[in-house]
Amino acid sequence: MMPGVSGLDVLRVRAADPLLRRIPMIVISANDRSQVKTDIRDMDVWAVLAKPFDLDALLGAVTSGLEHSNIPAPIAA
């Protein structure tokens, strides 16, 4: 839970902005209620991961989202 704003509020703002909609969103949530999951999927997110999340699953979602959006991936040092 974020102070002062919910994750769904952030997704609503993103959905209303054409430039922000181009950015793949990955939601990581401890909220396991089915209605929240449905609301999140309706916001056109790239991936939804449940807490505690698997690091490999997160890295896979980030890589896949970057490839899909044609945003160049950062080069690891």
C-alpha cells in the first residue's frame, strides 16, 4: 500500500495519458482478491506478480516488456 494513493489510482492516471500507456507496467501486489486482479488486468498491464515474487519471474517480465515495447534494455555493468 502506498501512502496517499492506490496502485489502481496510478494505473488510472497512466491509462489516461497516451505517452504513459506506451510504458509496459508490471504490478507487484500482495492483494490476492479476485476483483483486484480483474481491475488490474483491465488496466492493460504487462504482467501481474504476487508477493512474494520470484526474481526470475520479475526479470522475465521486465525483459519481455522491454522487447515488446521496443524500449532498449539497459546494459548490465
